[in-house]
Amino acid sequence: MTENNKTQLRVGRLTKAHGLKGAIKLELFTDDPERRFVPGAVFTLQVPTSSPWHGKTLELTELRWYNSHPVGFFRGVADRDAAEGLVKAILWIDLDESETSSEEDAWYDHQLVGLKVVRDGVEVGTVRLVEHLPAQDLLLVKTPAGEVMVPFVKAIVPSVDLAAGIVTVTPPAGLFEELPDDADEPPAAEPAE
């Protein structure tokens, strides 16, 4: 979502009530929690329209770590019942689109969506979405033949050129095309002399 040079950045998901005082365990979608999850940070909530939290924001009062899991405390969430009402909510923040990541080889989703995907100098599709999974991120690439899930790893996506609007890929055989049926069969052994 973009408005007045601002976009929404998904930074986390509320996963489970923690304790009796309204704390909620978080799944983080940001590499920079020290910057995104500070006291006073305000998050737009993505919840079902039937939720009493629909259309509201949530303000973080404290972030703690328990057994290496982040746990958030939020203004207006005073007990376990209130916390359970927020489970599965997605947290979004407003982000200025001109903001760039300070990390090398790190991009925001909105910077990648819409870029041309090029393989061997030929355009094969367009980045439609970035999926963040526990093992690795995936680029969902729209191609004429359908959607292709491309692991967003250096070996397969060696370069991203935002200025040129190009993501270069070097995928393994079969990722963007069907392999012939005989490709899975081992080569025939030559007869012994």
C-alpha cells in the first residue's frame, strides 16, 4: 500500500499470548528489531474485519526476550484475554519509500515488487511478491507460463539492480521450464568390450 510517498512494511506477526499480563509472542519479519520494535512504535493491524481491533493501531510499550523469543507488551492490552484476541494479527509500519537499508544486499519488498527478472540477458518475468519463510525468502515471479517460486539466495539471484529495475537470476534447470521426461533417467551405460 502506497500513499504520499509512504508505504506499509510488514514487520511482524503476533503468534501467542504469553503469561497473564497481556504479553504476546512475536514472529519478526524484520532484520532490524532494535529499530522497529522500540517503546512508542505504532503498528497498523491486519486482522479480520470481524475483529474488534480492525482499523485500529497498536502501540508497543516494551519488547522483552524470553528463551530467545521476542515478546511484546502493548498499550491497551492488559490481560491474557485481550492478548488472545490479537493472535495472528500482522503488524505493519509506515515506511518512507526513499528510505534504504543500511545492509549490503538488503532490499525492502516494495523495492523488489515489479522489477523485471532476467535470465541470460532475456526477460523471463516480473517479481510479483516476496515471501518470507523460516528457511529463506522466495521471489514469486509472474511468467507467461504461470508463477515461479525462486529461492532468494545469492547462488540463484546473484544481482539486484534497483536503478535499472532488474533482478538477474541463474536458476537451476527446470525452475523456469519443463525438463524433458528422459532428463531424470541416468545415461545408458556403454557396452563393455
